[in-house]
Amino acid sequence: MLEGKGMVKETDMPLKMQIQAMACASKALDLYDVNDCISIAAHIKKEFDKVYGMGWQCVVGFNFGCFFTHSPGTFIYFALETLNFLIYKGTSSDLSSLSVT
């Protein structure tokens, strides 16, 4: 497990889910090379689908921008080591929209 702590940049997730997100990201970084962002994102997405139900999305990278719609209470954007992580559960466009850069 990585020693570094994650830094939450923005979230509306409950604290328990935030802790799960950062622990899952840390585990993925133990399993995959830091440059293998697709495998890291897939690992996190699959874990969240399993634990919290289908429909989760995950973006991992060094630098990215995005604009998305998410279900309230399901969004976190954080940094861990040299990577940024965006995890959210998608929904219809009439709910919370957010832009992250």
C-alpha cells in the first residue's frame, strides 16, 4: 500500500465512500504501473460497480479536463501520488453538472 495520502480537490461523496475511493486507487497503484492509467481506471470502476452498483465512471491521468453530469453524492476528484482521479456515478443531464480541470 502506498504511504502517500490522497488530497481531495472536490467532492460531494460521503466520507466513508471517499475513503473507499482513495483506498481503491492506492490498491490499483500497487497492482499497475503508474503510466497504465487505463488499467488503474478500470480497476477502480469495476470495484465501485461491485460495491455500490453499476454505472460508475473513472478517469485517471496526469492532466485532463472534463465536464460531466453525476448523481448527487457520488462524485470525487482527488490527487494521489502523481495522478489525478475522477470517480462519479453518471445520471441523466437534468441533475448536477460539474466541470473539472
